[in-house]
Amino acid sequence: MAQQASAGRRYLRAFVSGFFVAVPVTVTVLDRFAYVARVEGASMQPFLNPEGGSECDVVLLNRWSVRNYQVQRGDIVSVMSPRNPQQKIIKRVIGLEGDFIRTLGYKNRYVRIPDGHFWIEGDHHGHSLDSNSFGPVSVGLLHGRASHIIWPPSRWQQIKPSLPPNRGPLDTEEEEG
């Protein structure tokens, strides 16, 4: 009987010490490397949540890849909402600092993206609260880059950067014309 109690204490001690190692490691991984996020709403349709309704895509957000605020046009990113800091939004990067963008309903028809900012839009225009509503977004609000769709299993795939047709920075000839 004493042997069972001793084994139970050893088991409990091993569990507790493992718990106190696992929690900080997990928190560090989620904070520094990657985490998963559920994509809700229609703003990124048809690329994300193509079916709509209650079936939402779940994406892997890579935090490591944005640690130096390095994003490229066409990336799908998670940012803190400029309108509500309690909310994270997922949108596509359309333009980077220095680019000239033709907007879709913003107060100015053309915008030059200031240093330290980028332009984000949802793929489903008219159903997205994005830079066309609040303007260029500070890179300081960048939270992660979507690298894979991990749920539902039928949609498992790597997310590669791509710009929707007719979106992106204007060519130099267009700007002058």
C-alpha cells in the first residue's frame, strides 16, 4: 500500500513539473511562431469560407514570418482592427509603402501608401470592412500571415500570395497619365 502511495506521488510530481514546463512552452509557441484562427464572415469569399453559412475555414497564422513586418502583395494577413483594437481581422495585402493604389470607395480615389503602412482589402468587395473604409494600416497592427487552410479537411491547402484581378499598385505610366 505504501508503495502505491509513493508511486502516486511520483506520478503527480512528474505531471505537475511537466505541466509547468508545457504551459510556458505552449504560450511561447503561440505567441512567437504560429496559431490557428477561425475565419468568420463573407469578406474573404470566395477564397476563404466559399460555402458561407455555418461552415467556417480555419487557417494557420504564421507569426514568425511577420516578426520583421515583412509582408508581400497578395498575402492574407491578420491585423488588429484599426476601428476596434479588441478585434482581429483577416484581409489580403493589396499595396505596400510607397505604392499608389486606386481605391474602391475611400475618401480619395488614389492613395499613396505612407511609410510604415500597407493597404488591405477583403476579396468580397462591398462586404468587407477594410482599407477602403479606414485607409492605410500601420504595420504595427500586423499580427500574422495566413499560411495554410487547415479546416475543413476537404480544403487543406497552402495559401500562396495572389492579387485579385485589377487590384494592386498602379503602374508608373498609369500614375502619370
